[in-house]
Amino acid sequence: MVNQICIAGLVQGLAEACNFAMRAGIDTDKVLGVISGGAAGSWQMQNRWKTMVEDKFEFGFAVDWMRKDLRICLEEARRNGAALPVTALVDQFYRQVQQQGGGRWDTSSLLRNLTEKD
């Protein structure tokens, strides 16, 4: 559960960073390639930013599975009194991905919530 809580917020942050860079006209290959090796680096950053900006979400851990896991986390948090506001918010963002038909897309598809509003 702890892992999924961490991943949920991290992937949303990465989606927002990719969206910002693309809309600002920043060379995503350069900026994301550089920062993935620094303080912002993570497995998700190193392995998913490129496919995210290429709008490819056919691999990895499915959104449907992530929502199941986040539901378990949120239920346990209600029982133990832990506050999980970011996790609850990202769970709703994953719900939006499911509503777009993306239940089997990988979790990096959160970017679709930001780019599909055009």
C-alpha cells in the first residue's frame, strides 16, 4: 500500500511536468532527460516520460489494477485515521482515465487527463 501511495502522487507530478513542458514548447527530450538523473529522478521518470510524451500507454501496470490498490489504501486509511488527500485525488484522476476507456492503459496515462482537454 505504501508503494502505491508513493507511485500515485509521483506519476501525477510527472504527468503535470510533461504537460507543462509540452505546452511551454520546451524540448522534452532535453529537459526530461536531464532532470530524470537528478533530484526529480525516479523509476517512473526514467522509464515512462518518453512514452508519455509520445502518447503510448500500452504497457506497464494497468489503471484498473491501480484503482483496486488505491481503494484498498483508502479503505485502510479510513480505518487507521491516516490522511491521504493526494492519493484520494489521484484515484479520482484514474477514474477519469477509466471513463476515457483507459482501464487497461498503464498508470502513466494520467497525462491523458491533461492533454485531452484541448
